[in-house]
Amino acid sequence: MKYCDFNGCTNKINRGAYCDEHKRSKESIKRKQNKKTIYHNQNKPFYNSKEWKHRRSFIYERERGCCQKCGRFVFGKQAQVHHIVTIKKNPLLKLDPNNLMLLCPSCHMEEENKDKGKMAKVYPSYFKAPPTKN
């Protein structure tokens, strides 16, 4: 027998990592799996390709590491290269330097969601403002 791995829990368990009180429900596991599909997983092999990595470096150097929207310097992996015309709409433009722009994370989020009216549910709910008390 061992103890539940949940921080501060002293319940003993026979197997697994958590006691019945702290196990994740099947619904929450399913929600987490569905959230993974929000991102464009079908493009993952492309983003791991040598061609993309080379093009990404080229765009970073072309813009000298500065966000094309706000002008702020963005260091290393914080820099995000945005497709103006998405790969889904026109896959032929996915490596075209005229279709790519360097953005900081906040400008990239704005750019990705500008056509949607309000921010899409791409990011977890803890980024939302807390509810106001009336």
C-alpha cells in the first residue's frame, strides 16, 4: 500500500497514483483530449521539417527579432512566425516569405483571433479575467 500522490492527501491506495477522491473523472479526461484538437495537429510534421525551421530562422533574421506588429524585440523561441494566409486556406503559401510575419506571443494571439470577433477558446480559462462582484 502507498499514499495518494495528491499534495497533502494521506489516503492509502492499493494501485494507481491517486485515491478515489482525487482521481480525474472520465469527463475531464475526455475534455483534455478534445482540447488537444484545437491546435492544427495535422500540420505538426510540417512544423518539425528542416524546410520550416530554415524558413523560420530566415524570417527571424529578416525582421532582426522584432515583432512586425508592435516592434518589440522577441528573443528565441518566444518569437512566433505567423502565416498571413493560413496553410489550411492555401498550402502552396506555407513557405512563402511574403506570407510569413514575425510576431510576439501577444500580437500572435491577437492576429490569430482577429477574424473571430472575440478571443477564441484557444487558451485555458485561467487567462480570462476573474468574475466581478456585484
